[in-house]
Amino acid sequence: MAGKTLYDKLFDSHLVRTNDDGSSLIYIDRQVLHEVTSPQAFEGLRLAGRKPWRIDANIATPDHNVPTTERSGGVDLIVDPVSRIQVKTLDANCDEFGILEFKMNDHRQGIVHVMAPEQGAILPGSTAVCGDSHTATLGALGALAHGIGTSEVEHVLATQCLITKKMQNMLVRVDGELGVGVTPKDVVLHVIGVIGTAGGTGYAIEFGGDVFRNMSMEGRMTVCNMAIEAGARVGLVAIDQTTIDYFDGRPFAPKGEQWEAAVSQWRDLVSDADAEFDAVVEIHAADIEPQVTWGTSPEMVVGVSGQVPNPDNEKDPVKVDGINRALKYMGLQADQKITDIKLDRVFIGSCTNSRIEDLRDAAKVVKGRKVADNIMQALVVPGSGLVKAQAEAEGLDKIFMEAGLEWREPGCSMCLAMNPDKLGNGEHCASTSNRNFEGRQGFGGRTHLVSPAMAAAAAVTGHFIDVRELI
Amino acid sequence: MNKFVLHTGIAAPLDRANVDTDMIIPKQFLKSIKRSGFGKNLFDELRYLDEGQPDQSCEGRPLNPEFVLNQPRYQGASILLARENFGCGSSREHAPWALDDYGFRCVIAPSFAEIFYNNCFKNGLLPIVLHDEKVDQLFKESAATDGYQLSIDLERQLVITPSGEEMAFSIDGFRKHCLLNGLDDIGLTLQHSDDIRAYEEKRRQQAPWLFDAIK
Ligand code: SF4
């Protein structure tokens, strides 16, 4: 019999039972909650007179709606009433049920997918869910992590289980060595460009090969974060010494004897050598250059030395139509050079790229330079209060502010514009977030997804430029 | 979820085809963080003469006297008679939440939109499909008789009119089981509580650190 993949191992070790209809009940070790997708789940529990199965398996923080400007005045000062009510409701629900929550002004508050790993709340070999599709991020830790809907949030609260069907296994291998200035974000954008936004549908993707072995934990999180943009609800990276070192000493990681026992189990969290994958994609690291999305779907991506595609070169009528629609929305010309795209705003943040390494990368590029005149706003939004504190300890905040970027409080911010940070109609933004859908960053806003270094380079030049020219 | 076994109640006829989810609960009410309290805005645009706003009390809003649910004879109705393709539109669960919150337990129509039909079962609401002519007959009878009541016997899969006429309907066996026993997905999973506890027990031995509290 063939060996098991990492996904198989994680799934099998959490199987509670197989239902008559072929679905499986899997046990969920951790649920992360935020203010947008949890209120109706809590209310559902109350209406049905149910209690959470295991309070201490949950951890919460508000992130989508919180302002990123000075906010010592507290939740009452959130201007938009719907945002304010959502944040207050999360606070009230967590207080009522006794769930640990890092409230808006707690120094550990942050974007769920930044905060939870940072705390060691999601451990290798565990299962984790959150009412948010970018929960895939947590697969970088060697955990089986799913994004779920509100009725499933309620189901997990009430039963500590999720009804699910087993996925297929896909291996994305990237071998070789990445060039200078090529970052994990470029790797994942390139992968999405190759397999397409639906390429991973129905699969759990494991990222393997030299590139991921040599990548930091933060880089792996950036990659797994965008597995969902390739259609896969789950992205995974096998455990190695890098993973183990990452967890050592985190607040919720096991300690002492338990740590030793855990580590010895974790070492087995890799796909067996003879495991069979249902699909394998192989990519050469040397082929990847810094990436920029030009269109309205993450698969509409090219290297920075490239140009906007020309629909005349495409035969498939559906694709031609897609290119034309994207060109129109984005206000771009066919064959236009990527480096000729002028920008209006820059956003460095989101659960994809708001960790300390991302901020260091960006700071290195802007250091000693100034934001270009045509850029009306360049935001740096750290992923959590702890990231913010670390960056300030390293003096990164000063570097950003001296260059003319704004240094903000942690939250989702302009990634989806549920708080006041938004693009104006028709504005182009170099953004380190994960979705360039129409209207995502504000009505009529035009998003270009890039790495933090590329966003920083765009900020100081006013247009896209190969960051390798600046470092 | 409430059990549904036998139900008798006033039937209110909503004589209109293709009632969509936006008509059932207009979109300005969907920003709420709740799943209860939608009943007062059920059919808001049909029911009131002004435009409803979220967070607004409905006391004192001008009622549309023509609208069926505003007529004294249909007060307290718990069975909705509807026309074809009831519940078309969005997939949001707010529509069944609103019907349920108003007090409806059952909707009878010649056809339903599929997602709405599925969502009803998740929320303890019974959608019944009857032949066009039968629905028409119920519409006529309810209009002719004040206080017209129907009985629904889910076990026997019958709609029973005041004169004792029995109209059979069909329903998926699994869904019937869930409604009769008041089981939603969560209820079904909780039937396997012993399995879940056994899993926890075993897993706690293997990986105790996963059971260390987050606090
Ligand atoms: S940063 Fe963006 S993608 Fe990530 S959780 Fe927040 S809104 Fe979602």
C-alpha cells in the first residue's frame, strides 16, 4: 500500500466517524473567531439553548472592522455603526461564553491569521478552523486548517467537530534556488499563474521542494495563505526543524516534557516517501521573477519585466472576454509594460504580508528614499500589535515615516476596506494583500498584488519597477 | 431546532408567484448581526406603506391594509399558502429566519426555489409541495372561510383541510426524520456525542498538549 501524505495523516488522526452519507466528522482542535462571521453563530447557539462544547478550544480577536488610526478612545469611537456593533458583539459574546479574546486595544490583537500562529495557538498536527477563507495560512504550521461558513462556525462551537469530505492531494514542488529579490509572495503568485484560480479546487495542496524547505515560517504562511486563491481550501508545508524552532517558547506551545513528546510526534508530520499524490505540479525556482497582477483575478499575473497581455494573442473566447473585461476595469492597454503602470496608493499589510519579515523587506527598500509625488497615500499596517512593537523596536516605523509612509495600528485595513481605509474610484494600488477582485479595496479601486519589497519600490518610484534595481 | 410532528394553524394565502428572498426580507435588514428579530420586517415592502430602515421600530409604521398578513382574519397565521417558485433569489438564510421569527411553521406552494427549500429544513420550517390544483383549492377555501385552519401531519405526510380532506405530499425520508426529531446538522452530530468523547479520550492520551486550555 502506498504511504500517506501529510494531509492524509492529519485527516486520519482527526477522524471521529464516517457518516452514512459518506461525509466525515473530524475533530477540530482550535477555532479562531473574528467579529464578522461569528455573531449569528453565537446567536444560533443561544436560540437553540446550546453551550459551546469546549470553550478553551477557542480564541478570538476583532480585525476586519477595527480602525487603524489612533484608537485609544476604544470601540465606542468606531465611526461606522455596523462595524462598531460587530466589534462590540464579538466582545460581548466572548465575555458571555468565557472565550479568550484579544480585544481591540490589547497589544496581542491582530489579524486572526497573524495573531493565532504568533501565539502558538495553532500547533503542528492539529486541526483549526475560522470563519474566513484565508485560514489556509495556518497549514504552513503543519496543521490542517479550513476556512468555514457561519453555520459551520456554530457547528464547531457546539460539537467541536466539522462535517467534511476528504479532499484529493496535490503536490506543488518548487525546486532550485530563488533569485535575489524574489520572495514567497512572488512564488505563490507565480504558482497561481501556472495552475489558475480553480486549479486547486477539491485539493489540499502541499508545497514541497527546495524552495519551501529553505523558506522561513513567515514565508510559508504567505504561500499557504494564497492556496485559496488557487482554489484549494487547504495549503500545507511539511514539518521540519524550521517549524519546530518557530514554536519553541510561544505562549500556547507545549513546555518541558510535553514539548519533547510533542516534537518527537511532529517529526512524523511529513508525507511518506512513497505517498501518492493525485496531481503534481513542478516549477523551477529560476523561472520566477518578482510578480505583479495586472487584472481582476490573482491568476492574471506576470513578471515585472513583462507586459499586460493582448487579447489578440488568445484563442479561447472565454479568456479573451475575461482579458477584455479586466483591461477595461483596470484601465490598462494591451501590451502596456508593467513598469509603465502608474500608481496612486500603496498598501503594505494583510494576513498575506504583514509579518515582521515583510516589514523588514519593505523598510530595506524605502530606507533613505521618499514616497513619489504621485502617490497620495502609502500605508503600512502591521498584522498584529506584537508585530508592530517588534518593528518599532527595530526602528522600522521611523524608516517608513521618514520616507513618507503612514504607520498604522494592526488590522485588515485596506485589504478589504471594511474600515475607513479604501481606494477611490479608478485608483491604482500596489497592494501586498491577496485579492484583486473588482471593488475589493473600495468601489472602482484597481488592485495590483505584489510582494512587500515590490510595493515599497512602487511607493518610492510612483510606478512598478523591478525591485532588484533598488537593492 | 423545533420538532415538527403535527401542526394545526391558520393558513394565510399570499397570492403571488416568484416571491423572491428580497421580497421576503429586503436587503437593508441583512446587515444585522442577528438571526432572530427579522419577523417584524418579513415582507416589509408589501406589508408597510413606507420604506423600512434597519433598527427602526415597526410600531406606528403605516400598514398596507391590502396585504394579506395585515388583515384581521389572518392574525396569528402559521401556515403560508404561496404560488410557484417561492423563495427564489439569494442563498442567504435570512428568508427562512424571517418566516420562522414571524411565526410560520410551514409554507405550502406548487414549487420552491431549491436553496430556499433546503434552508427551510435547516431552520425547522416545513416546505410542502402540492399540485397546482390542490394549492388553488386551498387558496379558494381559505378566502371563503374566516379562520380557515389546516392541519399538517408530517408522520403521515398529509395536509388535512377543515372538511377532513387529506392531501398527501412527499418528502425526503432523511429530512422527515430530522424534522420529526428536531434535528439540524448540529443535532445530528450531537447524536454522536459518545463518539466525539471517545475520540477526545483517546487523543488526549496521544497528544495531551492539544487539550491544554487556551486562556
Ligand atoms: S487581511 Fe484581508 S484576507 Fe486577511 S483576514 Fe483580513 S480581510 Fe481577510
